[in-house]
Amino acid sequence: MNDIEKPTEIIDHGLGFAEASRLLASDVDSESFIFRKFNRLSARNIWYLQCEVLALEEKLEKLDRLVDRSTDTSLQESARKWEMLVIQCNEGEPRALEMMATVRELRARLREYHETLKLQSEIASMHRPEGRALQATRHFTV
């Protein structure tokens, strides 16, 4: 049984990307429209993203502990009320700015992480190509 994820030796048939693409696209039932999923690289990327999100979670928890131990009531209020956090950021309060930057970075990383997980789930559910089509496509790999 052939594994599409198994690295193969690339044979140069003199086809460029344009010609190989034309051949793949000319298959009316798209049976030869076969591409690698890059599962191992995708998993690695997800691990990296997860580590980034975990680091941001730890940073936020550290900021929370700082607020809990603080006697600064305005800092405590900014941790409870979004509006106060925004006001303190506008006033240039360093701890508020750090918290806001961390929250915004977390949003971006978490969005990227979730989008990547969702996309990887969709890719993982794609059916495996038929052996005959896989062999034929491998024969003309660019």
C-alpha cells in the first residue's frame, strides 16, 4: 500500500509547474488531483502555536498575580473593568500597556491556533487517494 505522506524521490520528466498543472486539471473526475497533506509539519506547527498560547497564558496569569498582590487600587480596577484598562493605557500606564499588549497578542495567537486546528481537521478528513491514481500522479511529480 502506498502512503501519500511518504517522501518520494522526485523524478524529473521535464514537466514544469505549468504543464504538470495542466495535466492534473485536465482529469475530468479530478482523480489525479492529489497533493500531500504534510501531516508531520502541520502537527509541528500546531505544537509551536500551542506553546506560544501557553506562554501567553502564563504571562497573563503572572500579571493577574501581580494585580492580586498590588495595593494599587487603580491597577486592580483596570484588571476588573475594560474601560479602566483602556483609560490607563491611554495615560501610558506601563502595567496596563503590558496587559493590553498581552491580551491583544493572545487574541491573535489564539485565533491563529483555532483556525489552524479547524483547517487541519478538515484536511485530515479528506479521503485517501486510490492506489492507481496515486501511482500515476507520483510518476509525473514535478
